[in-house]
Amino acid sequence: MEYIFLAVESLFSELFSMWVLLAIVLMLIGLFLIVAMTYMRLFGIRVPGKVVGAINQTRVKKKMRDGKEVEKVKHTLYPVFQYTMPNGEVVTTLSSEGGTGTLSYVTGQDVNLIVSPAKDYHDVYDASRHGAFILGLVLIASGLGIIYMVGQLYTAFGMGLISLGVAVILLVYRIISDKKDKFKVRDSLRKQHKEFDPLEVKPVESFKTS
């Protein structure tokens, strides 16, 4: 009976620790979004700009599933902004945020932009949009909710929260040990310059009709 009890407790510890780990990841991503966007708004350059169109970018991700390589195609619609930097440089580039919200723009629309110049490209955001903040708050709230529910269930099963913490630490260690090679920095994972073909830029309205 003691062996069965320990086996059941181990099983539930594994299950609950996976949920806690998921919650922690969600909260970290949410916190990163909020901190990043706060930094951008505090230290970014604010310039007036114009919507010159939109572009539909296609990305192909390859994943291994059941021993087979599977390709996943993702389409994302990005607005294309044009603005003049304080030094007189005229820049036409993709927004750093994309999605269906792009359809709310109108070609030729005036926008207030926040620009963070980088080495190879500019990070550009519409100052009137707060989608990243909202997403960050939602992720943090979701993570906290998951941790609260897991804590309640874990206590209901008569298990100590300290053992849950130990289980989470062991799970993280095992994941890192099993997949440490995947954490190495590879050229293909580095953030690339936002290159796009100007000929692919179309009026935003054309995507609304299609």
C-alpha cells in the first residue's frame, strides 16, 4: 500500500508540476511583454508616420512529430509604415506587430509611431495600440490562476506544497538535461533583419476584400 501511495503521489506530482511550470512560463512571457513595451514607450523615439499599405508574410516552421518532419505554414498580415527620423532619414518598414488588427488601418492613414532604432532594423509600434500590454496582463493572470487552482487541488489530495515545489525543480532540471542541445544559440534562431519586397506591399483595403 505504501508503494502504491508513493507511485500515485509521484504521478500527481509530475502532473501538477507540469501545470505549475506552464503557469510560470506564461507569467514570464507576460512580464517580458509588459517590461519591453514599457521600456519602448519610455525610451523610444516618437515620430509621426503614415500607413502606406500592408504585406502578408508567410513563414514555414518545421517540427518533428512522431518521428516525421512536419511543415507548418503561418500567414501574418503586417502594416507597412513610412516615417521620417529626426536626422531626416525617411524609413519605410514593417510594423513590429502584426495580425488581424492590421485590417483596421486605412491606406494613407496618419499614425503616431514609437521607434527603437537597432543595428540592422527599426522596431516600430503604433503608439495608440496597447495589445502587447493587454496580452501580457492576460498571460500573467492566467499563470496566477493556474497556480492557484493547482495549489488548491494539490492540498485537496493531502499533499504538501513543498513536495510540489521540489517536483517542479526536478522537472525543470530533467527538461534542461534532456534538451540542453536545443538551448544552444544557432544562426537560424537569431533575430533577422525585417526584409521585405516593396513590390509585395498592397493597399490595406485589398486584404479586407480578400
